[in-house]
Amino acid sequence: MISERKFSNSYSSFWNQLLPTADSFVRHLNLSSNRFNLPVLSSGQVDRDRRAVINELAFRLFKEKSISGKVASGKFSSIEENVRAYIQRLAQSINPIDPLSNKELSEAKKIANSLSRYFYGADFSNIVFWPLFKGCGQLDSCKADIIYLDRLVEVKAGDRHFKTNDLRQIITYLALNFYSMQYQIENIALVNPRTGLKFECTVDELIESCSGTKAVDVFSDVIAFVSTEVGSM
């Protein structure tokens, strides 16, 4: 089985044939992204694993605040500890990840507040965190970040522009949803709470701009590929 992240970062020939104008579209969306918050300044030079902890902690703090209305001080420490353990398992680093510094904790809180700014005025009872998409073929089941009403929201908190692989990842989720018909998704959003930029469009606009064809054709091709080709290559 293969994860959605590995799938979206691999099989370049398949993706380039499926989405011939994706690179052009990602340049367009980076130029036309809208600002919803001021950028969050980094606490300084940090390695990749610690940056991952900061970003994941920010997302979980936003989730906790959205559900409970606040983050209790006692719970804050346990969330930070759980995030370090989670990233440690993913990174498989030789050395344990030390607790975040006060500056790094402050950075995570600011990123969480930036996410709150993006969802300002939203009905949090309609937010689905980590929606699970059923797997298909050799593609394993996977979790996206957020579904709000009919919008799939993918959060990318790196200090970078949005990438073509981000679009592939979203399209993978959409294809799995097309196959399983679990959620009603009509719109997508790429949100970077670190840079304070967002891009939103309809699913049809995303697919047609990247492929020149209809969404049903692209999703069907993804499902056919993971059902017959992935694993044999």
C-alpha cells in the first residue's frame, strides 16, 4: 500500500500526462493568492523536524480551541508532548526531539491564531478535522486536514509558495472521495497560516485548469491507475 503523500510525490510521468498544465496553474495561484493575515515571523533557524513540530502543534492548538473554545494550560503541555512524539515517529530521527523553546511555542500559537483568522466567522460545528478518505487499490486510506461545509481545506504552513505537489495531493483526496462518495465537496482551499496567504477555487476550476478536461475524467484516471498500475511499477 502507498500513502497519498508518496503517491502525489511519485509517478511523475502519470501526473504530467494527467495534469499537463498544473505547473502553469500553480504559478497563477501563487500570483493571485489573497492575504488574510500578516506573515508569522520565524523564531529563528530551526531544523526540519522542529519546524514540523511547530506547524503540527499550531494545527492541533487551533483544533482544540475550535472544539473547546480555549486551550487549558495543562492541556497545552500534553498536546506539545504528543506532537513531539508523533513527529519523532514520522521522522525516525536518531536523537529525540527536545521540548520547544518559549520562542518556538509562541510561534506555534501565532500560527494557530492565523488559522483562526482564516476561519473568522465560521460555524465551527460544521468543521470536520482530519476527514478520513477510504483507500482504493494500492492507495491506502488517508486523512486530509479540514472539510468546512463543502470546502476541502489543505493547510500548508511552510515558509514557501504553494507547489504542484500540493495540488496533486488535493486531487488525490478528491479522487478517493469521487470513488467512495463520502463527502459533498464542491470547493477547495490552500491555506498557509505562516505566510498569511490563501487560494480558493471550485473543484471544477482546479481540475479544468490543471488538465483541460472534466473532473470525472481525471478522478476516474486516478482510480484506474491506483487500482492497476501502482505497486507494479
